[in-house]
Amino acid sequence: RVFSASRRRSSLVNTRRIVVLRAMALASTSSARLPPLQPPHLSEAQQELFDDIVSTRAGVVGKEALFDEQGGLRGPWNAEVASPHLGKHLERLASAVRHQNSLEPR
């Protein structure tokens, strides 16, 4: 069965719209899967990673994007602090992608 380009594009737009609406509904009705981790309730390894993330990212993304209302890290940074051994490696990977590549800075 052959679909025209406009019909495929329309189908793709509708699929994206459904996914976005479902994600918004889920986000508004569910609580965080991982509670915000913040000092002074961190282990030594977690605190070290927390401080490293803050020192390297606050100037880049801004404190509003980095911290939530309770002072914990937002998004993937909070998950990294939850598992500092893995988080340390993820930070090294992110740094390599940002700084050790062949692309010119924007």
C-alpha cells in the first residue's frame, strides 16, 4: 500500500501530537520517580559528584535550569547523583562529547 508524502507527514504529526499529549498527562498526574537528592542528605560520593556537576554546569545552563525548587538537581543530573559511580562515568562521557570532538563550537 502506497501512501502519499503528505499523508505520511500528517500521520507522523498526529503520532507526535498523541505522544506529547500522553507525556504531558502522565507528567501532570504522577509524582517524581526519583526524589530530589540534595545536601546535606548525600553520601560522600554523591556530594562530590553533586559539587562537580554544579561547578561545571551552573555557568552553562544557569541555576534555574540546574536546580529545582527544593535545591536538588533537575533531570538527568539528579539521577546521576543517585548512582554516583555511574554518574561519574556519564559526566566523563558528556564532557568528551562536548569538548573532545571534531565539531567547531557554535
